[in-house]
Amino acid sequence: MAFATRHCNSIILTASASTFGFWMAYLSKNATIYYNYDFSKIGGIEKEFVRDDFFPPNWTPLLFDVDNGNVTIADETAIIKWTKLRNNQSLSQVK
């Protein structure tokens, strides 16, 4: 953690609900932070979790499409599609 907070200019949190990863990113000075928007299984922690309370607004959410392996920056449109398709569908199935 100490190395990352001092020497990394970008951090990708693949386990976004991890407290270790959160603090490493939060304590990093001037780093660009990317986090996995889909961090929980259906019916998991997201019911009790307010993303805006956990992820600072300057962090960038990422979405992973399991069908084609693409990772995209989660803009508002992509998040709306992802939310609608949360039940066993991928982003590539939405027009």
C-alpha cells in the first residue's frame, strides 16, 4: 500500500468493495483512480450501499462486458443500460 500511494499515477480497483483497495486509492496523491462498477453479485451488498458515499466523484467507474471482454468507462448511458441488464445479460445485447 505504501508503494502505491507514493509511486503510482493510476490505480485500477478490481475488487471495488475491498477496504484495502479503497484506502490505497484514497490515500494516493494525484493518481487517476478507476474502479469496477459491478462489484457485487445480484442481491449482494449493493442493496445497502450508496455508491456516491463510497466512491469520490473524481474516480472513474468501469464496466466489464463478459461476452466480449471489453472494458468501458461507465458514463451515465452505460450505467443505465447496465442497470437494466443486471440479470444475466450483457451490454452487447442492448441497442
